Amino acid sequence: MNAHPTYFRILGTVALALLGFFLPRFLGGSSHVYDTLGTIASFSAMSYGLDIILSDLGEISLAHTAFFATGAYASAILSVDYGQGAWVAMAGAVLAALALALVLGLITLRTREFAFSLVTYAAAVVCMNIAANWDFLGGSDGIVGIPPLALTIGPLSFAASQPPQFWPFAYGLLLLTLYVVHRFRRSRLGQAALMVHMNPRLASMCGVDGNRVRLLVFLVSAPISALAGWLYAFQRAYVGTDLFDTYFLVLMLTGVILAGRRLLLGPLLGTALLVGQKSFFSLGAYGDKLVLGAVLVGVLCFCPKGLASLWPRAPGRALRQM
Amino acid sequence: MFTRRQLMAGVALSAAVPMRARAAAPIKVGLIVPLSGGAGRQGQDVANAVQSMATLINDAGGVLGRPLELLVRDDESTPAIGVAKANELASAGVAVVLEGWNSPVTLAMQPILARADVLDITMISKADPILASAANPLAIRLNSANAEDATVIASYLKSRMASGRLVFVTENDAYGNGAQHGIEEEIKRAGLSYDIAKTLKFPFPQTDFRVEVTTIHDAKPDAVIAIDANEGAGLPAFLQQYAQAKVGAPLICTVGTVSPSVIETAGAAANGLISADIYFPAAEPFASNSENKRFIAEMQKQFKTTPDKYMALGAASLEVWAKAVAKVGSLDRKAVAGAIRGHEIPGTIFGDVRFSANGQMAHHYAIFTVQDEKIVVQN
């Protein structure tokens, strides 16, 4: 009886994924379109790292720029200073982010809400200052000369230096991130995280170790943002301390909040609205900031569950169910 | 002597060249500068200057018989936005991008433009890796380099005092740290005996320097070296707070950070500061340069302003590129860069300018002070 709905859901998801892949072509196929959509995909992946902490653990982490930057810096150092390929750089990005997340997770285990946000913000500031003043990380000059992305899978080789060539990698990373987040929310860890967030007493009575869950969720979240940093480093060919800037933090937070929390496609839609507006319908820097501020105030005051809550119920439910 | 018919034909031809240039498909020229935020005013000034130079070039027949069309974008002093704008302009099919107020933004945009095979000319950003990066082997920069600037400051210090205590107030980024490193190296090289009492680092957007100024006061330095490229807000604020605190030690601002707009904003607080620069529109050799006079007249006509160094660098970037294109008869990135790097470009608003093999334009410096809110050139 349930086979048909599942079959159709898988078919629908595959069709949607294919449609998404060809979206740049439908939008004209210019290099600008590919770059914008590739940036949306990369920055969405970055936002999903924060989304897990914000939506599932209920905490506002201000350290996710550090994970994003860690992924980018690890990739840059391994590829520029040690001549390693993109796969090694990817592994390095994930391992470095895990190490940082472990330290940060242990430090913030006993902090909640405001204190958690403050400690994570302080951690990001410390990381930025280390990066700006340590020659090994390029100091204030950053690291230049990151080669074009080149990945080899068996006999197949893929290379990317231009926006249209980057698109499949960015889109692939986005799909992978969506799958991981989807699986996480259905996993025991995801359910435990939600319980720790929504009802810590019940979680404790059920024998769920809240601190352990928080640490594990941190360890799942950090590599997601770091992988986005890995790709962004190759996309931009330069990493610098600007990766810790509030620009990325505001983008992540707004991307998560705008469409609505704990929606699988929420951060993607939020990031697409933000980056798309700036890229295709820009009103200038001041105009864009006014639009962003007005939209944020409007969303937080009039539909705190996000823009997706304005849509009819069925599509909203569909978004959640995916 | 020309006959009347020859003269008429000549007049008709000269009038026809610009018309033909305007009829041909325009060459798109990209310009990426900050048009908002702390450096927004200066970025807008640079955009105006480039527009003036484009008008002069178009009125003279364009480039390769085609008019120039300027596409201006705001990088918001943010590398990520600069990258997006560089991609956007590359996609729009520009032949060249003139860019660069902040070094980190330039460093982020360089590889994007190089990968898109678009010639990239850095107008103002000063960080050393801009010319050293393998990401852009055809780099070209018009503003003076940190290393040259450092030599000028060290020479000035040497002429004033053989030893003493220095305090650095340094913008903590690629430009600021590079500039300080360069000055320290030059001081060592000159064999001067200076004690660096304090190094106070601050982020680019900072405008509240009360803590730094108090620290400087307590350090009792013989001279203070300020490295702050935030001319829209940061440097004027520092000058005002420094004057209010009555520190007393001579204040030396690094080369090229004190534009007329800084003095206008800081007011009397700018009096007494010492700096050096590479362009003074009313001083020789610029005052008698016919190209410079044409440029100043166009700026007066279009924007009712006298250009400062940054505006001159912006306009000269377009002028140098246009002359190189005319010389090689092509818009090809490598050919045009090859005609600039390691060569002399005659007849620009900076005079006959020479570029070193790494793409750096050479300059002549002059020390100046500010008296009664006016720049007074010393040599």
C-alpha cells in the first residue's frame, strides 16, 4: 500500500534534482547565471551547517564562519603549500573542522542560549585573529594561487576553473548536503537533538545524555560548513581573513531564518532569495541592505515561522516531508 | 601650407572619427570600486575620474575606432562581493577591468579575472602579493608599491632624527601590515637606531581610536606613524582624536593615505601632519603637463572638482590601457599586458610613465605637510 507514495516521492525528488541541475540553462546559461547559482549552492551548503545547530539544537552558533573558513584555509594550505589534490584538500578540510568543532564543542558544552552565542562568537574572533597574524595561515595577506579544482574518480577526471564548470560540483555538494541533513533528522542523533532542544527534562529521563548529543551534533554540523569552505576556496582561488567576516555570518543566519527553521529546503530558499536579489535585482549596496533589513523585520515580526509558513499548508508539509 | 579644400577635408575627417567611433560597437570597460561604506565617497570620485577619461578618449575617436562604455560596480569593500562583481563583468564581456581600493578585495578578484582571460589593472590597492601572485601573471598596478613608499618614509625619518621612539598605528590587513613591515625593513637597511615603543593594530572600519590615542600618549614617542587607508571615516576620525588628545609627537601618515577629502573631513585636526604622495595637480611636473591639464579641465567641466591622486590613478589606468591597445592594435589580454609590463607609456596624465617587468608603475614622490587645512608640498 505504501510502496506507491514512496516510489512517487523518490521519482519526484530525482526529477526535481535533475530540473535543478539544468536551472542555469533555463535562466539563460550565461556565466553570470552559473556563478550566481553556484554561489547559492555553496553558500546554502555553508548555511546548512548552522541550520542543524539552530533548528535541531535550538542554539545560535556564531562560530560557523570559523568552520567555513577552516575548510577553506585547510584546502588552500594543502593545495598551495603542499601541492596536494582536491580530494586530500577535502579530507583535510573535514578533519580540521572536526578538530575545531571538538575543541569548541567541549568548551561550549555547559553554556546555553546567550552564553553559547557569546562564546561561539568569541571563538570566531579568536580564529580570525590567529589567521590574520600567523604566517602559516598567510597572515593578513591570506593565501593566493589556489589552483583550479581537479577531481579524479577512477578513470574519470573533472576540472573546473570557470563558473559553468564549477556548477556541477557546487550542485553536487548541495545535493549531498541535503541528503546528509535529511538523514540526520531521521537518525537517532537527530531525534535525540530535537528532544534535548524541545524537552531537556524528558531527554534526561529517557537516558539521553544531553552534553554528548550536543557535542555529536556539533561534530556533524562543522564538516558541512567546512565542505562549503573547501569548494569556495577553489572557486575563488584566494582565501583571506574576510572569510570570518560578518558578511558570511549574516548570510548564514538570515538564510536559515528567512524561509523557516527545520525545513529541508529552508536554507536553500533563504540563500537563493538573498544572493539572487543581490545578483539579479540589486538596488545598490544601501538599497540591498534596506531590503534585507525590512524583510528580516517583517519575517521576524509578522511570520516568525518564516516565509514558507505563508504558503498553503500542503506545499509546506511537502517541504517538511522531503 | 594647406589649401582651403585640404583644410575642409581635414576638419570633416577629424569630426568623422568620433562619429564613426560612436557608431561602432562599444568596447566594454569594467570598473570595480567601493561605492558605499567607508570608502564609498573616494570610490565614487575614482569612478567620476575614469568617466572623465573615457569622455576624453571617446571625443578623440575612441579605442581602435570604437567608443568606450563604462560598466561600474560596487565591491562594498567586501572580497566576496568583489568576486561576484568580477564574475558579472567577465560574463558581460568586458575587455578590461580597472579595480582595487582594498587589497583583500583585489587579491580575491585577481584570479577570477585571470581565469576568465580578462585583463585586470589594479588602480590603487597596495599589498605586495598583488604583483607577486601566480594567480595573475599579467598583473599591472599604477599606485606606488609599499616597498617604494617605505623607502620614502624611512628617508624622511633619517633626515629628521637619527634615533628615537616610534609608535605604529597600523591597519591590520594585507595593506597595513605590508606597509609597516616595509618601513621597518627600510629603517634597518638605513642603519637607523629607532626603538618601536608600540605597535597598535586596528581593523579597517575602526573609527574610535580613543584607546589607541591614550596608549600613544603614555608611550611618549618621538614620532607616530599612522597606516590607515580608510580615508572616508577612519583616518579623519583618528586625526581628530589625535589632535584632541594633544599627544604632541609629529604624526607621519604613510604615503598616499592623505587625500584632500581627508583634510576636508578632519578639518584643523589635519594641520601639522606629514606625508608623501605621487600626484599634486597644481605642482610641477603635473601643472605644465598638457594631458593632466586636459584631464583637470574635463573633471571641472563634468564634476566641478579638482582631481586628487586616486582620481588621477583611476583615469591614468584607463589612459594607459587605451594607449597600449592602440599600440598593439588588439584587445587581447596578453598582447595588451605585454605592451605595458616592462615598457614606457608616453603622454599620460602622470607624464611618460615606465612600468617594471612585474607590472609596477614607477613614481616620483614629494613630501608634504598640512598647513591651514591645505597641502603644502615640500620638495
